[in-house]
Amino acid sequence: MGQLYSIGEVLIDFIPLQKGRPLKDVTSFERAPGGAPANVAAAVAKYGGSASMITKIGEDAFGDFICDQLSAVGVKTDKVLRTTDANTGLAFVSLRENGDRDFSFYRNPSADLLLTEDEVKDEWFTKNDILHFCSVDLVESPMKRAHLKAIKSIITKGGIVSFDPNVRLPLWKNPEACKNTILDFIPLSHIVKISDEELEFITDITDVEEAISTLFRGEVKAIIYTKGSKGAELYLKDKNFESKGFKVEVQDTTGAGDAFIGGILFKLLEKKATQVNLVELFEKNYQEFLAFANASGALTTTSKGAISSLPDRETIIQLING
């Protein structure tokens, strides 16, 4: 089995102990390791795959906590570099009654944005590996150039690139900068995971089928369109497949999308996916892949936090089998 490499932000999520209050009225929080790429790495590791995080964190107590928590779920941290030039990033979250979230980020910059392209090594990657990234760390920074280096390196080796835009507009100077950057990186990716809340923003098209068709550019071979509790759809260039979600008692939706794409990437690693056989594997195994991913995402919403609420593989299989 190959390895997942997640590149990008890893930070501390401060989750409110009170639900249904705006952030300004929350009086107490609990800390949890977070950051979408880190959540995906943790998901793959917890499901039984090999996962490594590529990032930079501060030489501070929060950085120590993150490394401990990633290691505890099996994520390799030898490519997590430390710096005294900036602190580990923080995100304060408020939860609405339905479990949805609002974010307030503290990073100007945070340590993750200081990872340089020279610190990403070509020899890390093989044709059996997958590189996953999101848009949060694609703001103008050394880390954006580090992403480009990693993407070029793994594509050259024959490995797979996965991109979840994971739109977080408060981190950008304006919505257009976010949208244009996402559109620049989509053609560099073999797999694009996009939510029903993001599709129209990214494409400026209201019709789902038409919007998704515009995303098949460059390297793109598969688009996974997620619809929350309603399940997800897998689009290939000439066909698409639907799947249903699972009903659970929702406490906190933080990390649900990360658990979902982590489930997909774990299954691809398990089937020894490469650029050459990616489409064939999706066609043959779409029911298994989507069921596992939907169950992964659903179970993650049943408790607070992202990494701390990730289910194990046995629990996922139990939900799938009823």
C-alpha cells in the first residue's frame, strides 16, 4: 500500500462548550487538533492506512500538543517542521444548534504558512502515493509555493493528487482571490472533492451538472460532489454514480468532509491506485468507496472535534452493514 501525504495547515480548533451561541457569547472552549489536511491524514491513519503530514508549526506548547495528537492516531510527523518565526495557528469555532460552524482564525501569519518549497523533497514521493491538499494554505505565502513543488514532484513520479477546496473566505483578502486560486489549482489535481455549498461559488454556475462539467480540466479525472447528509455523487468524464448518506445524531459537523475524503483516499491506497488505474478503480468500486466515505463522514458528526471524533474502520463497517 502506498502512503498519503497531506500538505497544509495544522492548527488548534477551540470548540465551544456551549452550542447555539454566536462566537462573541461563548464563554468556554475545549482545544482539539485540527486543520483539514491534518484531519484527512488522521482519518487515513485511523482507518488503517499510512499517512504523513507535511507542514510547519511553532516551537510552542500548541505545536507540541498537535504532534502528540497526530502521533497518537498514527500519523507520521517526521515532515512536520518547527519554527520560532511564528506561532502555531488557532481557530475559534462557534456551533449552531444544527451542528454547523462559524470560524474565527488567528494567523498573521501562522507557522504553517512559512513552509518553503526547498523544504519539500522530490524523493519523498512514489507512484503509489497520494498527495492531498486544501485551499486554506494557498494564500500568497511560501507555503503556496511549497504546494506547487509537492504537486509537481508527485505528478512526475506517477502518484495521485487530491484537492478539497474547503472554502474559508475569512482567510482571504476578498472572495475573488479565493475563487481564482482554487480555479488555478483544480487543473493540477486528479481528484477534486467539492461540496454543494461550494460549487456555485467556485464555478458561477447554478446548474449542478453544467458546473461540474466545467471542472474537468487539466489533470482532473474524478470529481466527488458531496451533499452532507444526503450523500455524495462521483463524476467521471463520461458517467456519474450516486450514493445515499447515513442518518445519525449530529453533534458537530467539524471534520465530516475531511473524514469523507479520507475514506475515499484510504480505499484508493488499499486498492493500490495510481494515475494509470484511477478511473478504472472508481468505476469498479464506486459503491464500496462511497459507502465507506459516507459512513466515515456521518460518524464523525456524532461527537465534537475532528480528529478526536474520527471512527475506526470496524465502526464504519458496522454502520454500512446496518
